[in-house]
Amino acid sequence: MRFLDECKAVRSWTNAHGICIRYEVDGKTRNYSPDFLVVTDEGTFLEEVKGWIRDERVHMAKFGTAVKFCNERGWSYRVLLKQDLETL
């Protein structure tokens, strides 16, 4: 969050965006709310920050649905892992 506050390319960001994306795993519908909605000079992003990926199947279901959700709006989706944050 400090990076988002200090980054000159970030116009705005929030973690209180109210976005809820429905996805399915093992025949069950679940809801997913990405960590951040970020608006930059380059466009709008949904971002998920992960220390690690616990369940690859769940992650891929969320990822695929979030990418589709973003593509429909002209946004981008990105997952930032711990090692990504260490290089910022």
C-alpha cells in the first residue's frame, strides 16, 4: 500500500472497491474479491497480493475468472507474489 501511495504513475487505488467475482471450483460457486483496484497512467488493474499459493486449482479458477472479468472491462489483472514485492 505504501508503494501505491508513493508511486507517481498511480492515480488512485482502493481496497474498498466492492468488486465480487464469482468463480467455480469442484462444482461449487464461490466469491472472490481482489485485494486492490488500481488506476494508473497506463490503465486500470485489479491486483491480488499473495505470499504463496495454497491451492493451485483454486488459484487458477480465480485467476481465469478474474482475467475474463477484467478483459470485459478493458482492465488488466495481475497477481503479485512475495518475490515481486521484494523487487519494488
